[in-house]
Amino acid sequence: MNAPTTPATVFTVSGGSAHVHDLIGIGLGPFNLGLAALADPISELDCLFLEGRDRFDWHPGMMLDDATLQVPFMADLVTMADPTSRFSFLNFLKQNGRIYPFYIRESFLPHRREYNQYCQWVAERLDSVRFGQQVTSVEHDGETYVVTTATGERHLTRRLVLGTGTSPRVPECAATAVAGDGPAIHSAEYLARKDELVDRRSITVVGSGQSAAEVYLDLLTDQPDHDYQLAWLTRSPRFFSMEYTKLTLELTSPEYSAYFQALPADKRDRLLKSQQSLYKGISGDTIDAIHEALYTRSVGQGGGGVAGTTLLTNTEVRGVTGTEDGYHLALRHVEQEEDYEMDTEALVLATGYRAGIPAFLEPVRDRLRLDENGRYAASSTFSVDHTDREIWVQNGEEHTHGFVAPDLGMGAYRSSVILAAILGREPYPVEKRVAFQEFGVPDRFKIQPGKIQPSELQTEENR
């Protein structure tokens, strides 16, 4: 554990007096906002959180009216670390006269718009948060990190927490199409460009997760008003639902994360691919709503299909070529190993997000601990510098800590761990074990040195 932090000091830099923060958080998504809220009552910690946007706005391109979180309201910014915090979701409801309507609603899942409003409410109450501060470079002057913003401001700090999040992932075969002028977009832009999409004669959605399902359902609902052809393509063998069984949810526990971290890197990468239904699936409610909409549409049509829409599984997009009217898709049926094709005037790629190392860190790249693939090599405390005392990452460690990295429910836990590493004490108790099951081989069952191995035992027949 690191030594406790000391109060922020003032010293001379380049002929002037400069304030040195204990911690600067770069980027303000839910995770760094949660860290800011949990750090707020800690008097000995001087923090500053910088965000390039003018205000907090979480996935505005997917802020659909009926969309809910896939985690309960307790997975807010602070509750799992400090249920008494004034920054809790329940306090937000109480202060806005909405706690009884939320109670009567009897649903644990807040609307996504409501969660966004809650985060904005928290951000407005934190003096440590600064918007309109796009970070352009981070340097080290031998004693402190120098954080420079697009406005020309320079901020000094002993420590950094990187909360820059992830960026939209666009398949290489579609990169040229997305970069063009036509309506080929990532789902992150969906609402901003929806009007452009629905004016086309055909729209194709590509993806297998919650975003793809929500976009398809929204377009399916609006289809009668616009009369476009609508298709949904997924590479998965079926439209996977998110798995919510209780023992499976224990894989979000601190002890499973520790077990995952101890595995070799290649095994972690393979395991993540096999666990996609645990965090990249579709909520059962959304799947049911899609089926109900299709069923309702099918009444009176006869047969099992629905005119005007196509759903295809096992379909991989191999190429996207611009045409005079839109795009030509080169497709491959994974199971049947058969190539086929489709034309569409508009394309929505709900193909997820990927983490990366921001360009502004290039001047201090040598201070970062990276793996052989150039990714953050995060420690058990989420530090990514060689000393484990200076730089931490939020939601950039999926490959080291497992699929819980983007899970809102683990945000307060990770913030608690980071604060404990900085302060040398636990301002918020950090749970060590929460699961009933055990991962790996329990110590009490391990074979002791010198003890006969089961494989060495011989039966009477094979002597």
C-alpha cells in the first residue's frame, strides 16, 4: 500500500507560482464522475477533473426515450461504495420530487435519460469538475505531470486517472463508407442522424448487442410512417440475450476479477470472446419487445415472416462498397460458408467500442506499463505506470480485469480501490469476497508436495 498523500503544495515553475494537485482525472464519463463524487468529501485530497465537452452527456446518440440501463439503480456513481453519499441516485430522486413515482414504478432499472440527468445533477454539484477543457498533452517535468488543454491552460499534478473511455469501433471493411458523406454511421451517431436515415428506401443494421437491438426496434416502430425496407444482420449464431442468472452474475465479483487477472494474457483474450453473452448480449425485455412488434405486424399476413423486414444471423460483413444509391454489402454466411450480397441505401453499424491510448499521452508513453499488444497492463489496483503510484485507468483494462471493466455496477468498487491506493488507507471499505462460489483450485484441495498423485495410483487390474 502506498504512503498517505500529503496536501497539495505550491512551488515555482518557469518563473511563476503553480498549484500542484494530488490528482487530475482526464475525461468525465460515469467512472471518473463517480471517482470525483467519492473523492469530494476527502479533505486531504486535492482533485481536478477535466472534460473536453461543455457538459456531461452520456451516449447522446443512443438516448432513446424508452431505453433503460441494464443494471439496477444501485449501480449509480457512489452507492456500492458509500450508500450514505449525498450523490446517490436515490438522493437525486428525492431532491427532484421523484422518489415516490420511482418507488411506485417497481422497477430497478432507471431510464437511460434519467441516469444521464442524474449524472448531470452530480456534476453540477462538484467544484472539482471543469468542462470545456480538452486535454491536448500530458508531460512530466521531472517532479509532476503537466496537463495542457486546448485553451492553453496548464495544470500540475502528482497523479493521473485516465477516464477517456472508449471510441466507436468500425470494421475495417466499412471505414471508407463511414468516412464518406452518405448515411453509413456508427450507432453512436444514431439519433443525431436518424432523420437522414429514415428518408432512405432501405436501412441495414449490423451488430449483435443491445445497441443494435435498440436501433432495430426503434426503426421497426417508425417503419410504417416511412415505408423503408429494414434489415438486421448479426455474425452471432442467434440473437443472444444477456445472461442474468445469479451465479453467473457472481463473475462480476472482485474475486473473479482477481482470478481472471492471474490467467495468462492469451487465455484471458480467449476467455473474453467466450463470455460475450455476459456483457454484450441483448436484454430479454428488448428481445421480447422486438418479437411482439413483429408478431403484431404479422397478424393478417399469414406465415411466419413479416413484409418489409429481414433478420439474418450467422452473417459476417466482408465488404462495404459505395454505390450510386447507397452501399453494396459483401456478406458471408458463417455456418454454411456461403458468400452472398445485399444492397442498402443506409447503414447503421452497432459494432461496439474499443479502448485505446489517447494521443495526448505520447510524451509520457515511456512512463506507462504496456503489454506486448500496446495495451495498458493494469495492476490489481488499476495502476498503469511502472511505479504503481502515479497513473490509473478506468474502463481501459478489460483485457486484464475482464468484462467487468465497462460494467457500471463495478465503477464505485474500482474508484474505492484507486482511492485506497492513493491514500494508503481505505476511505471506503473494499470488499474482498462477495461470491458464494470459488474460482480456481481452492488451497484446501491442492495436492501437497510428496503426496501420491491420483494419476500415480494403480489398480489391481493394471499392475
